[in-house]
Amino acid sequence: MIIYEAIKSEFLHDVFEDKLIDNIVNNYAEKVGGINKSELRAWDNSMKYMHLILLDPEIPDDAGVAIEFKIPYTSKRVDFLISGSNDRNQSVVIVELKQWQDIEKVDGKEAIVKTFLGGGVRETTHPSYQAWSYAALIEDYNENVQDNQMELFPCAYLHNYIKVPDDPIVNDSYQYYVEKAPVFRKGDAAKLRDFIKKHIKFGDNKENLYKIENGRIRPSKSLQDSLLNMLKGNTEFVMIDDQKVVYEAAKMLAKEAQRTNKKQVLIVKGGPGTGKSVLAINLLVELTAQNMVCQYVTKNAAPRAIYAKKLKKDFRKGHIDNLFKGSGSYIDVPKNTFDVLIVDEAHRLNEKSGMFNHLGENQMKEIIHASNFSIFFIDERQRVTLKDAGSISSIHHFAEQDQASVSTALLDSQFRCNGSDGYLAWIDDVLQIRKTANESYIGSNYDFRVYSDPVQMRDEIYRLNKLNNKARLLAGYCWDWKKEGKNNSQVHDIELSNQFSMSWNLGNSDSWAIDENSVQEVGCIHTSQGLEFDYVGVIIGDDMYHSDDLVQTDFTKRAKTDSSLKGIKKLSKEEPEKAMKLADEIIRNTYRTLLTRGQKGCFVYCTNKDLENYLLERIGEIQAQYEPNEFFEGKKSVAEERESYK
């Protein structure tokens, strides 16, 4: 998605006539949503500088100019692009624009600087690293860039930044990225012009911009597919912005804990799809490479089992088991046995461990005690059972008990749901988890549909799964998991009509997400949380319904075999108000989690027709332009389907 595009001569005219900002605002409102005044001021200021840069007649008049290109699968946008060709290939110059006036060098953290942002001085990525990482992501995701020998040339332009002696922004510690993406400061206009002219010798009438914007998006590298290469020492994921900041902060805390023997705890908050698991595995690889004794910890067995299955051909089982552990593994482990314990999905941690929840005292306490440095990746809105006890306040409590220093960090860059922060906020609004500004906006390029017929939804998931085995059916836990059918595909647990009857995932709960034939089985919260797919079809059962203009929940409609609400009936007799609040929160969180497992799209079938009509009404209000990620001849486009809701 591009907010503004033109050829150079049109861009110069729009700036000169003071029409550019109006064009940007109109396009932004249509494609993205609301805009704040600080962004407007930044655009107005920066575009005047870019106008002066592009006035050079040696830069072709028909070179393409684009403003605010959204990188696929992320919520990040490239500030400025110039397209054309050089003597060899088609080329695009990427310019990351900054209003910064000064920076501070940050020692010990790769590619991290300090500057004034958001009302205070804070750490962020070096602008050269940012420009380079954005270019790397475009190359990684865009098929047209890959197949058309298109070269991307990133740089950063800090037009308000005054050079000083021993300038920290070009310090030797940043040179690796400055060489990949030169940084231009106040007074460097001629140098930036020369950089653009070197790579844009001939115009292309926006052709390359069109190719970038309309290039088919290749499926992103999923965590489970790439772990093998990561463990062999290859960097499979380029971390951007807040990911990189947290990564470097964690590395420094790990070294500090090792050097001083002072216990450290890092709490990393982030919603669905903010890259928590990717960052956790990157840290496991990096800190292990530094000869630290590290383990990746989750309560949920499914992610660990998938990693083990991917790795079993190249690593001995014992080696894998030593890397990936369950959260109940640290009872009675001596203090600081491990250098680092990296806890993913920390909101799923229990108090007690063991099959009967009778072992140990508290998993958070035990993990902090057993490690010199513990990292907790947490999203408290993904607590989905009564036993889920992981909370930020509890981590602080047990860290204080063990005299550990606590640091906190936030991940907000979006990598799931096509990078749409809007979709996640919309889901929260639709499920009435919280009121958001996204009542009628989910972002472009995310495929959300509501089906009245579960057979049609199932068939669409089957069709999409043929592409790469990354589409799955999920359901709320409203159907009993029949004991006699746990390994028998002929026993169907979920029956929605004469034409629709399917089994819960069979005896393959841990590897269901990657097994070749598991698209013919339905997964639940326990087999899908912490994982991602390209597309999901979600069946919302009778535990959620719509009545009196409200989305409501009913825990009595949960299956008898569901243990996530075990004990709720007893609690409802003793403390009915507390029980209703807890059950309601868990049911909403469960569906929020299921509805955010798809990177490219989410389809929904509701057993409650009033809820279906409510969702159709909400879809009819959506303001979005959608082009399907996967095209099949003869299929109605999503835009057409969406229009039919209105």
C-alpha cells in the first residue's frame, strides 16, 4: 500500500502549489484512517527538503516518487521511495526521513541510539539500520523485487541534524550499517542528490512502484520452518525497530547478569503477532552462541513439539530436549543453575506444576530462582484458562522476593494479520473486550469473511491449504472430545449439519499445526496458541452469542471435556460475580486468540445466527480496499464479497 505516488515532475508541482499534504491526508484517511497533527507537520517539513533535493534536472522528471509504503506483514511504512533504473537494473532508492536534531551513542548495544521521541529521550534503532532493515524486508517479501532483478538502495536523511565533531551518528560502532545505508545530515543535500543520481539515471514512469505495490506477497518465513537454519548460526529473521531494541537490551542484561552475578528479570509485553516468539528464538540462538546455558520455556507443548519435529533429522533428541522445556521443569532447581531462561507465552504459566497441579509453589517464582537472567514474553489478554496465572504483577512480586532487578519493554510492531494493527484493534472492539477507535477499519489486505455455511468455509480452507499446508480450521471448545475418537478419524466430535462433521485433532495435538493431513481435523486453543498460519477458519460455538446489542458469553455451553474452565461451577456457587467475570474474560480471550492466528486471513462461522448477523453488520461498516493474497481463477474477489455484505 502506498499513500501517495507520482512522477517527479508531479511531486515537485504538488509541493510548490501546496497541494501535497492535502493529497496525502485524503489518501491516508481512505487507506489507513485518522492522522495526527505531528505526522502532518513532519510530512510538511520533510517534503519541502525532498522537493529541494529532487529539483536537480539530472534526476529524471519521469522517475517515480512514493510516500509512505507499507511493508508487507508489518505495521511499518517506508517514508520515501524514488524509482527508475541505473546502468544495470531497475532500481529504487529508499529514504528514511528523520526530524531528529541530535542523538546519543549507546554503548554495548548494536545499532541502538538515543534521541528525543514521543516526549522524552529514549532508545531506538540507528536510522541506517532502520532503512537497511526495511529494504531487507521488502526484498524478502515481494516477489516482483526478487524476480525482476530490482535493486533497493536504502539511506537516511536527517535534514535537521547538525554535524558535530566526533559525530556519534557515524561512530565506528555504527559503520557496518552506515555502509549499507548511508546517513545524510543537514548540509549533505548535494551528497544525497549524488546518491540518488547514481542509482536513478533513467525514469520509469512509476513502473517499479507499481511492481512493488502489486507484487505477489510470498509467504513469510515461519518460525518453525526457519529454526533449523537459525540454530546452525544463520540469521533467518531481520528484526526491526522495537524488536531490535528489545533484542539488544536483553543481550546487555544477559551480559550484566553474568558479569555481576546480580539476578535480572526482563518483562516484554506484546500483543498477538508482535514477534514475541521470533525474538525469543533469536535470543535463544544468540545467547547460546555466547556460551550461556539457555533454555526456551513454554507451558504449551505444541510449539516445543513442532521445533523438535523440524530438528530431529539434524540434532539428537537429547539436544533438542535441553533447549526446549515445559514451564514445570524448574521445581527444586538450585538457584542460578541457568544463565538465561526465555519464557514465551508467559501469561499461560501456572501456579502449581504436575498433572494434578500439586507440585512446586509457583512457576514464575521457580523460573526466576533457577536462572541468573529470566525473560518473560507476556500478553495478559491471552490468558485462556482458569489455571493461567502468569501476570506482570506476579513477576514483579517474585523478582522482588529474589532481589532481582526488573526491566520492562514493549513490542508493538505488527507481523501477523498482514501487519494490520487496525485488525487487532477491530477484533477487540467487535468482541467488546475494549472500546477502540477501530470501529470500522481493519486495514487493507487482510481477508476477513463470515460464512453462513460451515461447509463453504471448510472447503475454502481446504483449497487454500493446497498452496503450502498453512491453512487450518479452529473452534471454540464447545464440543466434547470423545475418548474413543482421539485416534480415530471416523469418530466425529463436531457436527454442525448433515454435511459438516469433523474430528478434533487426533493423537497429534503437538504436531497438528504442521502435519500434512491435519487440515481435515479441527484444532482448538491448546493446539494453536503461540503458532501462526496463513489462513484460519474459526468456528464460534454456543459459548458466545449476540443479544440485546451485546456480545455475550455462556460458560455452561463449554464442553464437559474442556479443562480450561475446570472449577468454574464450584466458584460460581461460592462467588458468582467473580466466576462470571473470569469465565467471560477467558471465553473472549480464547476467541481473540483464535481470530488472530492467520497472517493473511480469517474466516468465521457462528453457531449463533444473531452473532453471525452482528459480524456481517460490522463487516458492512468496514472501510478497506482489499486485493486477495492468493488468486484463483473464477473465484469472487474479497472486495466483491465484502461489498455484498453492505
